[in-house]
Amino acid sequence: MMKDPRAPEALSWSVFTQGIWRDNPVFVMLLGLCPALAVSNTASNALAMGLATTFVLLCSGVLVSLLRTVIPQQVRIASYIIVIATFVTIVDYAIQAISLELYKALGAFIQLIVVNCIILGRAEAYASKNHVLNAFVNALGMGVGFTFAMLCLGVVREVLGSGTLFGVSLFGPDFQPWAVFVLPPGGFFILAFWLFLFAVLKKRKQVRMAGRQATSETEKEVPRAT
Amino acid sequence: MQPDSLTFIFLDAFLINNFVLAMFLGLCPFLGVSGKLATASRMGLAVVFVMIVSSTCAFGINALLIRFELEFLRLICYIAVIASAVQLVEMTIKKFSPVLFRTLGIFLPLITTNCAILGLALFQTNREYDFIQCLAYSLGAGAGFTLALILMAGLREKLELADTPDVCTGAALALTLGGLLSLAFMGFAGLGG
Amino acid sequence: MSRNPGTASPAPPRSMALIGTLGGIAIMSGLLVATTFQLTRERILQNRREALERAVFEVLPEATNRRSFFLNEEGLQALADDALGQASLYAGYDDSGALTGVAIEGSARGYQDVVKVLYGYSLERECITGMTVLQSSETPGLGDRVETDPAFQANFECLDARLNSESTALVQEIVTVKHGKKTDSWQIDAISGATVTSAAVGHALQQSASEILPLLHRYEAALYENTAEERTSP
């Protein structure tokens, strides 16, 4: 990166949207896959996990950003990890207090949010170098992107694998669900499918843009032809 | 086989509920490091070592926390222990085998964020294993992780020579392979009775 | 702290600064977590109590009150209400204070992980009158049908759990049989396609019943002492 990484970025719309599409943590950066596949077997679990991760992202991003001038280089990773672990523990107790059912469904993966590479990655790459407001907005974008990815996985897996959506039966009692999709292999396959889809779309876009560029170049060349 | 026997615990972590293919732990290195067989096996070895060390420390810390009724600090303590264990392993390897240290390179510090290690500590706490059971569990988990990694690396190396469409290469292909491996491993479900 | 890229790297901070920062962060995080723990503790205990209540009243439908008991070789003792997790069984009483049945926990290894069940037992009829799953991580759509499948639940309308004449063991072991092959009242008809989980339920019931029921019959007098005063069913 040529621009001085320590120059604080101006708060702009892209700080927020970056995490949603262009640098989507799951689909582009391939981070945070462990929870993405493990708890996306139903849409509601996926949503809950996405929200819990967003909460931790926001709180830790803000705290790291606030403390960025105080934490020395050498201990920064250790400090970030302690901060993240704190908020994950808080979320863990909060979910237990809100709904024991949800807690049982998400299981140990709430505590595993602490090793979700997205959070540490964001703290290191962004929050530690930027102003609190920027860090907050960026973390929010990343969280939204992650939740979006989780929902993509969760909705497809639940609809195909159980015939329900958010617990509401879609196809009636005679529907034979494609059970593999709520099992571990299904998680792998669905994520692979989404990545494949995005790759195809990206390729088409590139082909289109290359085509347009080629046409505009030939148009420029035409006057030269005699 | 008794569900509490050491053999069963080992088999459970190794094959039946393989950490990578059934429990989705340790996916980042699974996708990232499984390009070459040599690096994969070395990473697996490092992970086994770290798992055994972390598992032992986690057991000890948990016992302490329970004694002082500070269970709510468990997560923070575990992650601190794991980071220190990784640091310790790094220093030991550096001292006793500089060659190994250089080949592992960046992977060693990356193990800290490997969900598998923390997952191991958390699961063994949930199931309330005693010390020997923890050891069996961590050995099984490490072996399972290494097995999955090696299988994946072997498959990917073979695929490099195959003619796959452009759009499929990279992560999508790796994940599909992972899915097929996971499907295969589901066959171990009835093992152990 | 200035970190200008142009100048030489600044002198490494003194160890005290490193330790101080880490220590400061650790203290702050400890405080945050401890506070959250204190704030949510009551609510979490409340949730657990409610979940248990719901399960107990599900397997003992005529009961309106319940009491917890601890059972071991020496006898059956009534427990205070907040002794969650220490109780061996829960006795259900109806409005007039009469005992309607007992709810007991059992667990066994299923397909994925441990399956914990709570079953209702009637002392007069010597049979298991209901079963609900407390905890399971079985395959959604397959194994978890043990919780919802009405045909499977029908197994537990009066599952034979008679004790022999000396009251030391079950006359017949409770066992899960293949779907459609049930011939006797102590057998559980498995869900086809979910045999491992169905078998787990069978094992859980068998293990728990063979262990607890003989002791229960020995000390059953304690169940009839005093009328229950606890909360009513939801």
C-alpha cells in the first residue's frame, strides 16, 4: 500500500460498504469459515451468529481504536485478543440470559467467535490505525457482510435440507428434505456453490468489460484504415 | 466399546467427529495450507504438538478456575494459554530444529487463531474429561486434523495436473473436495458401536 | 506515541510499559466480564429452572406441583428448590397433593453426541409414561425426530418397566427394536432411518431405570411425606 497507512481515512460510504461486497469476509477473504459452515444449518442460527459476531466486531473495534495510542507494538496482538475474548464472553452470557434454546443451538461456536479471524484481522488492519468513528463504521460494514454471507448459507441450507425457513414449513409435510445440506458436507457444498456462482458472475463481468474495451479501441482505429 | 474408554475418545476425535470434516474447526489452515503435501504434513505435526500442550494447560487452568469459582474467566484464560503455548512451541522448535522452524515459517504463529485448538479446549471442558482422557482426545483431534490435511493436500496436488475450468479453481474447488471428504467420513458414524 | 515511518524506529518501550498495558487491559476485561456475569446470573438460572419445569410437566401431565429429590444408596431426600443439577429425580403432585409420577433423567451416547432424556414413571402402573429429550445434537430431520415423531412418542404411553419380585432389577430390559418389529410392551419401536438415536433413547432409559427404579421402590415412602408447596405448572 503506497499511501501512508497511518493517515486516517476520511469517513466515506466506502468505509461501510467495503465489508459488505467488495471485501466480504466470507466470500472474498475466506475468513471466519468455521462458524460460517458450522452454525448455518438453519437460517435463524445463521442470523443469530451473524449478529453476535457483529456485536463483538463493533465493541472490540471501538475499544481497540480508542486504545490505539496506548497499546505498544509488541503486545498488540495479545491485547487485541484479550479485548475480543472479553466481549465474546459477554455475548456468551447475554445469549444464555436471553434464550437457552438459542444457546443450545449455537453451542460452543459462540465462544469460538474469539478465534474468528475476521475480528482479529479487522482490529489489526483497521481499528488500530483509524479513528473511532471510522473503526465503528467499518466494523459495522464487515459485520453486515458477514451476516449477509451467513444468511446466504443458512437460508439455502435450511430450505433444501429441512424444507423450512426460520422454522416455518415451506413445502408441507410431504416434502422429502435433502438432508445432506444440513449436515457438514452440505455446508462445504453450499459455500463452494456460492463461491462458484460469484466467480462465474465476476468472469462474465470481466468478459463484458474486455469486450467493451476492445470495441472502443477498434472504433478509435477505424479512422486510420484507408 | 464403552463411550468413555480411551480408544473410543481417540476414535471419536480422529474419525467419527473429525475436527475439520465434521466439526468445521481449523478450516483456515485446511484451505490455506493444503496446497502441498509436505507443508501440510508439517503443519499437522505442529498442530498435534500444540494441541497436546494446550490441552494439558487448559485442563490445569480449568481445575484452578473451578477451585476459585472463576469460571467466567475461562475463555480469556484459555486463549491466553493457547497463545503462550504456541509461543512456547515456536521457541522450542527454533532451538531444537532450526530447519523445521524455517519450513514452518508463518504457519506457527497462525496456529493461535486456529479454531481447532480453542475448540479442543472448550469441548474437553464441556465433556468433563479427566487428564488421561484429555490427552487421548487431543491426540485424536491432532491426528484427525493431520489426516484431513494430508488427504486434502494429496487430492489438490493431483488436481493441479487435471484440466479444471477457470471459474472452479481455488477455494470453490477446495471446498467441494472438502465436502466430498466430509461425506466420506460420515461413513465412520457407526464406528465404536 | 509517534510512529513516523521516516525516522529510525523508536526505542523499544520499557518492560514496565508493556506489562502495565497488558495488566491494565486484563484488569479492565476482568471487570467487564465479572460485571456481566453478575448481571446475567439470575436470569440464566431462571431460564434453566423454567426449561427444567417445562420438561418435568411435559412428562408428568397431570402434575401441578413438583419437588426435587436426591436418591442414593442411603435413601431419598427432598431437596431445596434451587438445587438445580443435583436432583436425581422430580416428583409430580396434583392439586390435592397426591403423587402422580416421578420424572427421571437418563443419558446415553447417540449418533453425534450424548442424548439426555427425561422420562416420567408411574409407581402404581410400573411403567414409563412419557419421554422428552432434554439435550441432543442429533441429525436435524433424522435423529432429532425422536423429539417430535408422534409414532415414536406413542412407545412411551406405558412402556413396561416392572421390577422383579425382590425389586432389585427390571423384569425385562428396555430395548429398542427395528421399526415395525415391536412385539412386547418393554420394547421401543425405532424410527426408521434414525436407528442410532432411537437406540440411544432405549439405552438411556434402560440404564437409568435399572439403576434408579430399584432404589426408588425401596425408599418410596419419602415421596408421600408432606404436601408439595412449590410453584404450579405453567
